[in-house]
Amino acid sequence: MTGARRHAPVICVALGVERRALRAARTAVLRVGMGPRRAAATFRASGGLGGRPVLVAGVGGGLRADVHPGDVVVATEVRGPDGSVRQCPSAPLLAAELRRFGLVTHLGPIASERRVAGRAARARLAATGALAVDTESIWLAPTQAPYAVVRVVVDTPEAPLLRPGTAARGLRALRTLRVAAPALDAWAAATGPREVRLANPRSFCAGVERAIDVVDRALDRFGAPVHVRRQIVHNTHVVRELEAKGAVFVEEVDEVPPGSVLVFAAHGVSPAVRAEAEARGLRVVDATCPLVTKVHTEVRRHSAREATVFLIGHADHEEVEGTLGEAPADVVVVEDVAAAGRVVPRDAGNVAYAMQTTLAVDEATAIADVLRARFPEIQAPKSDDICYATTNRQSAVRDIAAGCDLVLVVGSTNSSNSLRLVEVAQREGVPARLVDHAADVDLSMLVGVRLVGVTAGASAPPTLVDELVDCLGGLGPLSVVEPATDPEVLRFTLPKEVS
Ligand code: SF4
């Protein structure tokens, strides 16, 4: 066996019909025979499959009521009858790939039994949380190499084997397996050793931690529901978790029942929104980041002396909406260098500029340079409006990007600072993608990618980065490096209503 072939992934199936269903697969398919004895013998005879990445595929039995014939189950772990457990860390990536092929795919534990599980055994296994059962997978788990298990469900507690319809369900399962073949190939092609460079710092900033804490404490203090205007921070996972605890997210104040508790999100609101909440008799808790509040204060100060304020930022961003609302007659949003070259103030001798806190530092600086050149008298912010967290994360991603084959930025699509991290990495000449979570990583992105930079926007939970790194570790040996840097120590005090 050549060196390359020794490490080539292999798809293991029990039955000839499963091998035929996967005949279009580019990955080698090995028929190991049915049941633990044959699977174990094949594994031994091949010297543990030569340390190759192993993907066990084929049909299996469903255990849970919501797992139907024809559905696919991808194992997060495989449990043996002797209590042994083998983890499958890349399962979320494989499940997402199967869903991209239109397959109904569940993610959860699979149990391997010594014989075909009868009704009582299935009930026992279902009670442990397992989604499917087979008779081979645990005996084919390599000691070190990547391992994944995919089962297409033929029979379920409601549609057991040896009943009319089994043959039809079997054919349907084999058709599903055929459809799954390219996804299995994608997993196999993405396996291999990798290095991950973690940007430092990354993920939550002080303003985001404070905003989440505000909602948590408001729920504790006032009880559910606590209403929140707009997303508390721009991250779908944070919002979902708070919803599960009793937070109710609304677009506008008029959706909140009078007398309720309303939290303003970290991006800030205009005075008009505050006035509306007061008129409605709402108990307001303000989670606006103090660094956003600082920009509001600057704008009010310039407006009080009747200056035109150029607000460098994205007009459709909630933070800019809120800041603009401080002095709509005096603020002009400037989105790019071209706009900076065109804007006309009331009085060229009485102008100032401010910035959205989450811009790309280099782009915002270029816009400010144009304004300064056109209006030498312009008043600049006392300290940078682009906040420390945005600046630090952009500098950190720039530090790790050089030499990477790919940079993955964890963050939601409406997160301005996450999008800027993608752009910063791309400007370093590196392909970069925004992913909401690990399952957003298309396996094809990882083929041939050996050095991956990973970072996260200021609104993305650090656990999502951990999950992404775990998934990558499920595709092969992974070394993780993280440059040392001084920790961010800034913390903000909480609003008095929840402190
Ligand atoms: Fe505050 Fe900056 Fe975090 Fe926005 S990114 S919440 S401005 S610290």
C-alpha cells in the first residue's frame, strides 16, 4: 500500500446492496459484512483499517418517534453494548452537508448492538437518547483517525422489520444512500491534518457581555417576559438563548404592552424611541453600550453649537439610526470616500465628524482623511469612535491571516464588526468566510486547506468558536496555536435598574 493510499479515507458498509447504492462515490467503499463478528474481523484483518479515516454508512433502525423511514441519522457519538463510546466531532459538518443535498438529517447518538435490536432493546436504547441502532459501527471505529457514521433509517418502532412495507422502505433507504454519496465524498475529501490559528482577542466584548447580562438580570428581577427592542446584540444564537429564557424580541416600541419591561439593545436608540417608551409607560432598562453612548454625546455636543456632523457609518445600521436620531437636522451620514468628497455642510467652518463604533479602521480613516482635507476646521472625536473591541479584533485577524489558506469568521450576517473582520482578512489576500456556526462551514471549503485562521465577531459567543475547532479536529490531527496578547480588561457597570 502506498503512503497516500494508506491514509486515504474509506467508507465501510455491511451489505452488498449498500455498496451498490454508493457505487457513484469517489471514495473507496469496503464491504465489511453484517454484524459485529464480521465487522470486527475485517477491522482486525486490515490492521485497524490502516489508520485511515473511516466513514461507516448504510441502513439502520430508527429509535425515536420523530425519526422516520428514509431519514438520515449522523452520529455525534457511537455507543457500544459494553458501555464504550466513540465521539464523532465532525458530525455537524457532515449533517449540514447532507442537508444541502435535501436529505432530512438528524444529529445524535447511534447505538451499536450485537444483534438486530428487538422491540424491548429499542425501547431501552431510545430511553438513553440514541436516535438509531446498527450492528457494526462501534467495531469499525479507528483508534486515532477521523470517524463518522451515517445511517439511513429503514425501520422504526412504528414500522418494524418483517412487516409489509419493509422492502419498499429498504429501497427508499438505499435511494437516499445513493443521494448521500457526494456528501460522504465531501467528508472524505475534507479529512487530513490541519493547523488552526486562533485570533486573539476574538468573540464577546465588554459591551456585548453587559447587554446580555442586562437581559439575564432583568429576567431574574422582573420575571418573564422581558421585551427587548431589536436584537440585543447582532447574533442569532444569543437571541435564541435569551428567547428560551423568556425574552421577547420586538421591532418597535408599539409592540410592547403598556407597563412592561423593555430593554434597549446594545446598539442604542434615538431620543424619539426613548420618548415613545416613556409615553407608553414602559419600564426601560438601557443596555446601550457606553461606547455608543459616548458617540451620541459627541453628536449632541456638536449639534448644540449648530455644527454639521458627518457621521461615518452605514446608514442602514441600527447604531447609526440611533445616533442620527440625536440631531436629524444636523447629522449627515457618510458611507464611503466618494460620499465624503461630495457632502456639503451648512457652514464649512462649523463641521465635525463622528463614527459608527464597528467600522473597518482603515476604511473609516480613509473617509475621515477626505473630510479633514476638505474641511481643515473640522472637529474630530476626542478619542477614536471605533471602539477598542473592533480595533483589537481587526488587528488580531490581520496578525493571523498571513499564510492561512482560509479564514473563518464566526458571526451572524447582520453583525457589522464580524463582516468587517471578513473584509480585513480578505484585504490581506486570504479567502475568508463568515459562518454563523460550525454547520455553516461547507466541507468543500476545507478540501486542501491545511492552515485555517479562526476568529469571531464581538457579538459571537466563544462557545461557537470552541465547537468549530472541535469539528475541525474531527477531520484529522489538529494543532491549535493562539498568539499571546494582553487580555482585554475593560468592564462596564450595569444600569441601576438591574445592578
Ligand atoms: Fe460596545 Fe464596541 Fe462591543 Fe459595540 S463592539 S458593544 S461599541 S464594545
